[in-house]
Amino acid sequence: MSRRQVVLAVAGIAIFLVAVLSYVCDGGFEIGLNLVRTISALGTFLVAYYLFDRFGLDKEIKSRQMSSVLELADAMREVTIMANSSNAGYFLSFRSDQLKHSSDAPHFEEDKSKKIYADFIEMERGLHSVLSFREDMMIPNEIKSQLKKLEPVGRAPLEELNGEKDLILLRFDGKRGDGQEMGLFVPPTTLEEYCGKLESVTEAVQDWVQENSQVSVDIEQ
């Protein structure tokens, strides 16, 4: 039950008790008035507490959430991923304009259904500045849920390809690994699906900021 419902319930009980006592007891009306005074004092306290929480604590929490979300947006702007196929290379990021540019590239239609793989150590380093926000208690759950989708559940050795050779290699800018942790995403993920996951994070951040403030956040800058 919310605090507002509690306040309304207390008021309703007070009115009910006054009516009942006035009807069944000698001097019930006076008893009822005394009871109302007591309940009114309690109600005043509850209203004060409700307003304090609404305009005090809630405001502080929302402010801290906004600060964390904007820090995440700044980290997202710095991430650049290169997706290499046998046909072409595509620059990927959390920027919608960059993803659209890549999807409009001549060979994207041919490459979009190919599975991706990466050096998992390199990927961890490359996305750490963004994925670390999953542990920030101030990041809203709707954003965290999209961040979690960026990281595969597991890694499958490239030997499990069963002859399939045409893949997309993800490289993370300035975060080269030694190749020892190279593998396929588990569950298998295509280039198009991975682009969709990047875009979903961006949309979650932008939607939350727009819903909770008078401004918008631009990942494109």
C-alpha cells in the first residue's frame, strides 16, 4: 500500500468510527471527536512524511539516477567497434547514425546474417567502461536489462564451426587481446542482431532521460 493510500485509509477509518460511536454509545459523539483529534494528529504526521518523501528522498534518488545515466551516456560515446568480414569492414558504436551508415554499406545485406566472434578478453576491455554500469545501483532496471544483453552468456571455441568459415570478427578500438580467448558468441549472434543490441541500449538511455527530465540526451555527439 502506498503512503497516499495509507493517509486516505486513516481518514476513512476516522469518519467511520465517529459515525459508529455516535450511534451506539452515550457520549459517543464527544468520544468520536476526541478520537478524530488523535487520528488527525497521526494523519498530519503521515501527510508530512508522505510529502517529505515525495519531494525530498524521491527527488534525491532521481537526481542520482540521472547523474549515473548521463555518465553512462558519456562512456557510450567513446566506444568504437570494428566488424570485419571477408567482404568489408563496418564501424559499429552506440550512435544510431553510425549504425545506420554501416547498415547502408554495400555488403551489409550479404553480411548481416553471419555469426560474430571476438577475443573475449579484448571485448571485456573494450566494453568495460559501459558494462561496469550494470553494477551501479542508480542505473534504472530498464537500462540494465539492455546492458546485460550485450555480453554473451558464454564462448564457443572456433573449432565448433563444423566447416562454417564465413564469420564476422569484432575488434575493439585500442583494446587488442592476445587471441587466446577467441571464440563464438553463445548463444550464436549475427552481425544484425548485435547492431540491434547496441541500438537498444541507446534507445533505453534516451527514453529514460526524456521521460524523467525536460531535456534529451544525444549519444550522436
